[in-house]
Amino acid sequence: MAGLDISEVIELAALLIVVGGLSGFLAGLFGIGGGAILVPVFYECFRLAGVPLEVRMPLCVGTSLAVIIPTSIRSFRAHHKRGAVDMTIVKRWWLPILIGVVAGSVTARYAPERLFKIVFVAVAYSAAARLLFAREAWKFGDDLPKGLLMKAYGFLVGILSTLMGIGGGLFSNLLMTFYSRPIHQAVATSSALAVLISIPGAIGYVYAGWPAAARYPDVMALQLPFALGYISLIGALLVMPMSLFTAPLGVRAAHALSKRMLEAAFGCYLLIVGSRFVVSLASGQ
């Protein structure tokens, strides 16, 4: 990567490998696909590598979605073996989520870089507040709705997850707990939704990134060799192996924690990663 000596390249590679392990663990623990940690870390790595600000955030999001594919599949299989996944919800949501992912991919092709950060911060902070401060009385109903509202929820999960580069667990976790579903079931079901989001989402970011490659041909070729649209293949390949190894460990931890401990841990984590992009929005870096 341009502007980096060999020792800095090694440090970045080691960081991505460690982050891969952490993202896989979080994929199993929270059912989020690991994207909520990958996006901020990819952002720092690509900033150090000199990637232009205009394409940095969508590149992080696209690469995160690519990494989520194998980790979400591994996480889903582990949760499914425990019988914790509500396949009825998956069947109701698969089509609206897919439509949302397509809409998010098209938006990513034309949206300004700041939009990705604003969406990330707004959703992360909202989710953190719900998880840290909500009481049992804070709910929309005793069970998930049917019909048009349920389909609208699925569409929102798809489009917002695609713009944030996460597996959808953040939104589906919140929706399911607001409708009185246990957090452990929400986490497990979200791992299945992450599979539905990550595969078409990654393909969509390949499509969305073609104009960027045309706008910055020298920079993209020099500083991001082996990039495919808005997906850094090098970043994805460094992160994937460890994330696959640690995803089942996160599943075990999720089922060992109490409901309140899992909610509090998830809320604190979202508060931290959301704050990183508040700083970025304020500083323009």
C-alpha cells in the first residue's frame, strides 16, 4: 500500500487478523455478523493506507459484508443446531429483506460518504439506548405483527443493514425484543438473516464501486490492489479465517450469559463504535 513501509503493512495485517477473531466471536455472541466492529476498524486501516475519504466508508461497508458471508453461515449453523432459530420469521422476511438489500446497494452507488456514517451513528445510538435503559414495559406488542407492517420491517432491516455493512442483527434483535421475543432467540434468528443480507449485499457493493474505480483509477490500483468494486479482497481474506474459527465460541458465550448481561454488553459495544463515527463526522476524517 502506498505511503506505508513494510513494518506498517505487517502491523495492519496483524490488526486485521486479530479483528477477524473478534468479529467472528461477536457474530456468534450478538448475531450481528461482526460488521459493527469491522466497519470502524476497516475505516482506520484504509485511512492509514491513504484511501480517499470519498470512497473510504463505502469500501469499509462492502468489505465488511464480504467478510460476514462465511461468519454468518457458521454462526447460523451453530445456533440452528441448538434449535434457537425461529425459521418462521426467516420465511416471512426473506423477500422484503432481499428487496431492501438491492435498494441499499443502489443507494450506495450514488450516496455521499457522510450518509453511511450518519446511518451508522443514528442506528447504533438508538439501539444502545434501548438495550441499556429500556424496561420490560418498553415494547410494541406481545408478538411480531403480520402482513404489511412485518414486510416493511423486513425491508428496513435489509436497506439499513446494507448501508451500515452489518448482518442485520442490530435491527432484527431490537425488533424482536420490542415484540417480547427473548434476546437469545433474537440473536439466533438474526444470524440466519445475516446470511440473507451479506451475500446479495456484497454483490451489490461490487456493482456500486465500479464508478469509484473509474473516478480514482490510479489511487485505487496503487493503494487497493485486488479491490473488486467496494470490496477489498486483501482485507476480506485477512479477516475471514480467524472469524470462522471464533464464531462458534461466541455462540457458546451467548447461551451462557443471562438476558440482562447480553443486553448490557451489546448496548455498551454499540455506544463505543457509534462514538467513533461521531468523531469522524465532526473532524471530517
